[in-house]
Amino acid sequence: MSDPIETPKAAPAPETKTSEFAKTATAAKLSGTYNETAGFFKKFFGELTDDTELKKAGRNQQLLGKVHYLVGTLREGRELGLKKLNDTRRESEVICRKHGGKLLDLASEFVDDLKKVLFK
């Protein structure tokens, strides 16, 4: 009997800054709202207990929440812009399909008439 061969496993991918944010616009906004609220309460309790570390942690979490919310808002704007661009493209395609043949017919008739006039 032979010993089973162990295949080496790939190392996990390193964390990136973008992995800290939620993947969708709505999730990023919710994460931002949560972090802002949690940070507010941390800061509030730090002020009540005169704990400077808790105040700093609360302020940092509030700022993180604002960044998450901003990222969510930007993603939402990007998604809406892309949707509008795709809708406009589809509408243009429909118009071209609907009227494109007529335009080509008119253009070829114009060229034929022009040839008749120029090459009499």
C-alpha cells in the first residue's frame, strides 16, 4: 500500500481594504449606520466615565461608519448610473432596429437620385 500524497494548500489571500466594506450598496450603508450609532454610544459612555480611550474608540468607529455610509452611497450612485446607461443603450438599439431600415432605404434612394443627376 502506498501512502496518500498530500497536496499543498494555497495560502489564504491577504486582507485588503475593500474587504472591510460590505459588498453591496445597501449593506455598506447599513454597516455605516451601525458603526456610527455604536461609535456614538461608545463615545457617550466614554464621556460619562471620563475614559479617553473609549471616547477615542467611539469617535474612530463613528468615522468608520461615515466612510462605510459614503461608500454605500457612491456604490448606489454608480449602480444607478450604469442602469441608466444600459437603459439608454437598449432604447437606442430599439430605435435603430425600428427605423434603421427606413433610413438605409432613404439613403440609398438619395444616392441613386444623386447618381442620376451627376452622371446624366
